[in-house]
Amino acid sequence: MNNQAIQGVNLGGWLVLEKWMTPELYAGSDAPDEYHLLTDKKERSWLHTHRHTFITKDDFTWLKAHGIKTVRLPVGWWLFDADPPYVSAEETFFNALSWARDLDMTVVLDVHAAPGCQNGFDNGGLQGVIDWPNGDNVNKTLRFITTLVEKTKDWQCVIGLELLNEPFKTVDLELIQTFYKDAINIVRAIKGPDYLIIVHDGFRLFAWEHFFQALNDPSVFLDTHMYHVFGELPADASFDAIHALYEKRLTAITQVQKSVPVIIGEWSAPLLRDSEKTLHDTAHAAKRQQLFDMQRHIFDQAAGWFFWNYTLSKESLKTHPGWSYRHLVESAKALTKG
């Protein structure tokens, strides 16, 4: 890996569904996650349409034109050989790699959803369940990583892999670290010493110094996700309070980076009270831009970052404008013109 910091966006909500990001897909169903939605909606034309329209080559072109050269691409363990009700996304996946290659962009792959679900979130494919540590699920994840790296090893645009997104804080740390060591050995055997490998902190940012000292691999980075709308602050917190939170996080990043390069693999810029009526409100747009700029200044001091997310569906954007990179960029342009 070179020493240039990565500055990119996530392509979430595409190959791994999240209900809040594309609520239209869940119309007529009470399903909380992709597993149950696919169980409910056995006719699958809607999924084919989503995969071919939510993100296209035009989106990659837009990103390149706006200075984004790297994307983090979340995938589920069903990407190639899908156990029902999951549906393989192999065609769309290789389309994405082709677009990145054609536009001279780079891709960091991300195992976002593992067998059994590693965090109980819908972004793990199965909400309310953390069964990844049990049975053969860890080994099944290692086999998927082997297949994923083998199938992409000749794609020069693929520069790295995140081994597992957000294993939850209740999952045994020793189990996670043993899994990481095994996965790193697999990836290194296929791709050599310079391929970027990213490990998520398991919501324990300060627990990794000894792991990385023993590992002694400069091409393995630590990922941490930093949000401010999941109870970290009261709903009526001031901008100064938000700024103070991120200054503390900068101190934490600086401390951890003494032993390992840190990537902020997910962050966003929602106001604490984002709502539909503020989507096109100039004052709120300016506050979101201020929030984005403040965080970016801090995260630029890490080894890299990926904004969550590049885009949202039309319905989701009405209530989550601070989560769409494209909307923020276009809103900033409008503010400048205004």
C-alpha cells in the first residue's frame, strides 16, 4: 500500500439491503431485513430491477467527476452461491468492478453480512440474530473470503478487503481476532503482502494494540465507525457539543494510530433532527454542510475514510438527507450558487 490516504464513499443498500435506505422495496411487507423480505416476496423481479438501477455506471462516472476515486463495496456471503432465500448478486458485482476498472477507480470489498449474522442488524442480512459465532458459520465465512479473493485476484482495481463489517461488541474478542488472523493468512497467500486488509474494531477501538504488534503487518488497517445519532448525544445537542464529541474522537484516532493505521469506514452528516420538511431547506442544508466539513477535517487526519452512503432511494432521502453524499455535494453547489 502507498501512503496516500483513502477518501471514498460506501455503495451500501445495493448488494446488501437495508430497509431505511430503500423503504420502497419493503412496501406491502412487514419484513425487517433482506432475509425476511425475500421470504415474503418470492417473485424477484423487484430485486433484479433494484440491482440494475440503484447504482449504475453513471454513478461511478459522477463519483469520479467529483473527486472520489475509491469505493467501499459491501457484499453478503450469498454473493456467489446463495442459500435460499438469498439471491446471488454475482452479475451486478462484476458489473461494478468493470465500471471501476473502466474509469480508473479502485474498490475495497467489504464482507458486510456473514452467515448467521455477526451483529443482529439488518445490514448483516438478518436482524435480531447474532449467530455468526456458532456452528460452522466462522469457517463458512473463511471459505467465502477465499472464494471472494480468488474470484477478484486478477482485478487490479480491487485494492483491498474488509474481512467483516461490525462484529458486535458482545461477540468474544478472542474469537474475532482468531478469525481475523486466519482470514489474513488466506488473503496474504492469494494476494501477497501489499494488498490492503481492513479489520473492524468490533466497537472496541482501544483493544487492538497487542493484536497489531503481534501481527506486524503494515498493510492491515483498523476500521472504526463514527456516528453521532445513535444515542451518543441528546437530540437537542448543539453544534458545539457535536464538535466537542468529534474532537474527542480525533484524540482517540491519534492515540490508536500510534500502533495501527485507522480508517473511518463509515460516517455521515445528519442533523440530530433531520426530517422531511428540511430536505430542501437552505438553513438546514447549510448546517449539514458545516457538519460534513467539520467531520471531514478531523477524519482527513486518519489513514482514510468512507462516507456512508453514496446515495439513498427517493423515499429515504426525504427523511435522511444527511446520509447521502451525492445529495450533500449537490446541495453545497446550490448553496454556492444561491
